[in-house]
Amino acid sequence: MIDDIFVIDATVHPYNLSDANLMRGEDGQPTIPAYFLREMLWALHWRWAEPAAKLPREVFVTDWQAETLAWTMFGESHTDLAVNHRLRIDSVFNDGLCSHEKNLELAQRWPQRFINYAGVNPTVPVAEAIADLRRQVEEIPGTIGVKVYPNAGSPDNTWQMDSPEWEPFFALLPELGIKVVALHKVVANGMVPLKPFGIDDLEVVAVRHPELMFEIVHAGLPPFVEEVSMALMRLPNVFANLEITSALLQSGMGYIEDAVAQFIALGSPWKVIYSTGAMHFHPEPIVRAFANLTFSDRVLERYGIEQITKADKKLIMGENYARMIGLDIEKAKAAIAGDEFATAVEDNGVGEPWSFWRKNDPVWDGVQG
């Protein structure tokens, strides 16, 4: 917790950005989409991470471990719970970028700390995707959400989620206990067309399925801010997930302050969900920045809103997500009290950024600074 705010990070994932995980062509070299997407992820980190929390490139382009994610989130930040997303960029990364095995490890070792989303590749036949989802949910009981991309990283193979052939997939989700669909939108995955990352198809499915909740992941980044704002205003089961947006907000990019203010003005603080995308960015600078957020006078006047309050921040940083999935925050507090992370923080304080990773992973050997 920070400033008496219970913090739920709605999107985290231990990437596998190692050379071995890049999809390769017939010549044995990484494909252009694979190489370019990894470089884009690196550039985002290097440009927007706080200086004290930047990773060396030789560490960034490795296979990040589940235990490192756990200690980074709960031993080195004021985060209380986190939602791990199984990723399925299958045309680019051999394990999709964040594997089912890591999701399983997090669920089994720290069920009191992690909420788990399955991941589905929507570019395969729908029957195959349904069978895959069933297997994941069977192995990780209590899986509450599913993460989906507009494509699998390929520039010529995209997916419209409102296609009639996929209706059985969405109709099945409540039967499997899935309450939330997290859609990677807005940010194109490297060298792929931007159009599929718009939200038109999401809106159609949200209207069809009021029993499901929908997160627009990466809400707040250009060029779809107005479209997302209108969706928040019109559709009660659609929420703005601030992954990456929060890192840019923390870095002082004024455009992002405008976007978050617009979401609040049109959708209300009840429709915005905090997340960091850790470990793409270290969570602690972002937690602190959001807890201390104030809007400039220019933004308050432009959007006709009152200054953001502590009550608003409690909603955005934890209560909205808890309400969306039916989580009892008081029970969650009791479940994490006295666990290994709470004990470590109580005894030694919040750790320095990347201190667990640096101490426990040989990929840091020889790294200076």
C-alpha cells in the first residue's frame, strides 16, 4: 500500500526477450517482425524508464523469471496484488513473449498475490483457441481473465473480434469462470498495420456481452484517445487500462496527462484501471508518481474537472479492478499479511529497483552500474 491506497497492478508479465526466443526464418536469422518488435520494446523502456530504474540492454534482452517478477512487484514496490497476462504474440516469439509455464508458476507459488489471465492466439481456428483456453483454465483454476491481441505479431494475419465465427468463444467464457477480456489495443506490435488496433470491433462485442468486462489495454496513447473516451462514457462494461500510459505519465509527457483527464471527464474515475506493464518498467517509480499525481490548472480548465483526489486514486489504483472481478479487498489484505514479501518489506523496507534480479540472476554478472 502507499498512502493508505491498496494497489492492484492490472498488467504485469515476465517477458522472454532472449535471442533464442525470437522467431527465425529459413536463413536461421530472426524475422524482421521479431527483431523490430524487440527493438521497439527496448526503445520504449530506454526512453521512458526513470533513470534510476533503467535496465542495461544485455539484461533487458534475456528471459525474465517468474520469481524475479514477484520480488520486483512486492519486495521493491508498494504494489499489493498484480495481474499476470499470458501473452500470445506467437508469430514473433516462440513462447508468445510470456509463457503459460510462468503463469502457472506464479499461480502455484503466490496465489495470494497474483491474479492470472490466460492467453489465446486468435489467428488460429476458433475451435483450436477454445480447446487451448480450456487446457489453460484446467491447469490454473481460478483464472479470471483472458488476454487477446489483434494479431499474433504477423503483419498480414489479423483478427476482428466481432467476427461471427468467434461468437462461440465469447459465449463460452462465463462457463469457464472468465469474467474479463483484456484486449491489447492502441499500440501496434511493431511492423504491423495500425488499423486492427482500433476499438470498433471491441465495442461490438462489449455490447453483445454485457456479462463480460472488457479492458482496453494501453488506453491513453495516441491515436485512439477520443475513441476510448467515448467508449468509457457509453459502455458500462468497458474500462481503460493504463499499461505503458502510466509510465509516460510518470515521465511527464503532457499529452498523457490530457488523456487521463479526458477519461475521467467523460468516463469518470470509476472507469480507469491502473497498471504499469512491469517488468517492462519498474513498478515503484510509477506507483509513487500516480499516488502523487495532480493535474495542472491548464488541464483542469480544459476538461472542466475537479482536481484528482485521494478517493479517485483509490478507485483507479485498486478499487475499480477489485469491483470489476468481485474481489474483496479486506480479504486480500488479510491473505498477504505476513507473507514473505510483507515480512521482507517490514524488516528491510522497500528494496532498490532491480535489487533482487541483480543479486539472484547471473545475467547481471559483469554488468557495471
